[in-house]
Amino acid sequence: MVEIGDKAPNFSLLDMEMKTRSLYEFLEKGSVVLAFFPFAFSPVCTKEMCQYRDSLVRLESLKIQVMAISVDSPFALKAFAKENRLQFTLLSDFNKEVSRLYDVLHEELLGLKGVAKRSVFIIDSNGIVQYRWISEDPSKEPNYQDIEKKLESLT
């Protein structure tokens, strides 16, 4: 399990353009909000990702990037990003390796096996986990004010 104060495990996944991207590649540019979400196009996931979209200009001004991960295919993520005008990186954990690595995998959800839990990790530019939130309830959104406060403390 990845805890606050741990060095965040690096990973590489395909993004929505079929390009391999790594966590450490993003950390070279600043801190990262790493958000795992269950399903592209589901109501709560859409609301959450749009929340990040609407905060993106402010986050980028603080040198903070958003990386969002689901077990959906890169093709589904590309359509999801296009429909919702998401301008940050969506990564496909289709093989569920990173969700397992971060211990945020529902073994079964709604009869489907291996779905990412809604969770948020804030990782500073040194690769250290500064914030961790994991929900067993896929209908529960993170506390965006708590996330914002933690992000402000990093700058």
C-alpha cells in the first residue's frame, strides 16, 4: 500500500493517444495530482474529471499536473476526453497493474472484475506522496477543498 511519506512507485502506461507516459516524466515538471477513477462516461467520474478540468488553469499556474487513470482502454479514454474537453492526461491501466501497485483495485464492482477505486494521490516534485484518499464507495467524490489546500501547501 502506498502511504503518505512514501516514494511514489513509478509506472508507465498508454495515454489516450497510445503514447507511453510515466509518472516520473511528469514529476520532472512539478507536482502531480494522480486520480484513479472507475469508469469513463459514468456520471460521478465525469463530474470528477470535469472538476479537474475546470481547475486546470489554476493548477498549471502552481506547476501542478493532473494524471487520471482508469482501467478503460485508450480508445474509450480518448472519446471521454474529447466529449468532456479534458485537457490533461488520461492513462489506461487496462491490465490493472498500476491500480494493483497503488492498492486501489476493486476486485469486483457492479459484477465487473478489476475496476479502479476512486482515489487521489498528490505527489510532490521529489516523488513523495503528500496526500492520499481512497474510497471504497465509487459514488463518493473526493473533497476538492482538501485537495486544493494540500496543493497550495506544496507551493
